[in-house]
Amino acid sequence: MLDTFIDEIASAALATGEPEFVTQRVREALTPWLAQGLPDTYVQPAEGCYARHVIHCDPLERFCIVSIVLRPGQSTPIHNHTTWGVIGVVTGREREVRFRRSDTGGLQELESRFNAPGDTAVVIPPRDVHRIEGACPEGKPTVSIHIYGGNVDRVTRTIFEQKGVEYAGPCATSYHA
Ligand SMILES: [Fe+2]
């Protein structure tokens, strides 16, 4: 099952075109899989901060697929991606807050929304600054699949300082594929 999923995501992620076109293809490929869930390996939360599990990374680093697991109240730092990204929620509920860089170099909160299972979201630079929080009302971990147009561990990203908030995470990154 996972092989088919990876194959379908790969053919979408490797499509030739502008990021708007590629992310739309990835979104369409990802959506039917969100209801299938993920093997246990990829849905394990971590204590203290969020967990990231690498499901697949293209050998040529053209795209990668990871799961992010957030317990309620756990959050990613505010970060950018510097490449396109597609997010789909598998279980729980995710709150996504988008930011814009102001002319003075600060961050301005643009919008926030809740994503439920089956929902997808797209980030495309320069509109790629956001933070994701676990916000499942039943107190369960939120699991989402993130597909990036590069190797998430090697693209140059920025973690933005937040007053009073220390950067944390992911405190668990696992590689299985
Ligand atoms: Fe992100």
C-alpha cells in the first residue's frame, strides 16, 4: 500500500510545471490517501515536542514525504520552506497560522485556520511562512502528511524567533524508507 502511495505522490511531485500546477497535482494525489491512515510507525508522537517521521525521500532529493505528529498544544516553530509544500491531515485537528514578513523584517500574522482530516493546504514561497499546532478537541495526537519539493533536511529554511517561545523540535525524527 505504502509503495503505491509513494509512487502516486512521486508522479505528481515530479510533474513539470510551475509550483501552483505541481502542488495541485500533489494535492489531488494525496487527498484520497488521507482516509487510509498510516502504518503505526508513522503516527507515533513524542514527549516534549512534535515528532517527524520520514516516509520517503526521493534519492535525487526532488521531493520528500514526511508525517508530522503533534499532541494537543505541541507546535512547530514559525518557519518557512523555501520550496513548495502540500499538507494533508490524516487524524486529529491541526491549527495552521500563516505569517507575512513585513518590510521591517518582522512577522505579521495573516490568518489562522483549522484543518480537519481530509483537508489539505499548500505553501508556495514567498507565502510559505507558517506554524502548525496540534489542536485535536478530543485530546488525541494530530497526524498530517507533508510533501515538500526537496529534501526537508537539506533545504535552507528559516526558523523565526518568537518572543517568549523557545524553538523546540522536532525532538524525534525517524527514517524508515
Ligand atoms: Fe511547514
